Amino acid sequence: MAVHRVVPNIPSEAPQESREFYGLLGFEEVMNHGWIMTLASPSAPAAQLSFMTSDKTAPVTPDLSIEVDDVDAAYAVMRDSGAEIVHALQDEEWGVRRFFVRDPNGRVVNVLGHR
């Protein structure tokens, strides 16, 4: 299984102010669905930050996102390991397939792949 990127999900009630602040450091907006906004470095596009007011379709807001090449295989590995699945594997309307799993530190990880 290959990891494409890891993105921290920062809870934010001020996403526009965050965009302006991190823009001063060279980040640019690459996605904005209203409830989640992602900024990336133009020179290193995998260097990203996401700001979330809340998660639109999940019961909790994840602490970080990990994009993998095979989300179905990742789901099977996590499920078979006995890890706590917080949000079942599903296709989302914005073009990702994802699930949430709790890590040993209690952090919720959004594991996703683009469709």
C-alpha cells in the first residue's frame, strides 16, 4: 500500500483568516467546500493543510487525513487488525472513498482515496 500524502485537519471557525495567514507563508487554496478548505504549497503540492468547521458526512472531525493508493485494502487491513472503525468505508459526493479509524493515541484518522 502506498501513501500519497498526509494532511493535518485543523479545526477552524475562521477559515478565511487562516487562508490569509498561511497565504503569507506561500500556501494557496486548492479546495474549498465551505466546511473544509485545503491549502497547498505551489512548489510542493503534497505539502497541505486542511481547515474544517466540522465534517459534513461523518460523526466526528478527523485529526488528520492520509491519502492511500488503495483505500479498500487499507480498510480491510484496519478492520482485520481489530482497530476501531469510527466511520465506515463509503463513497463521498466530492469524489473520495474514505473511512475513519482511531489510532492508538485516540486520534481519528481519515483514510481516503480519490475516485
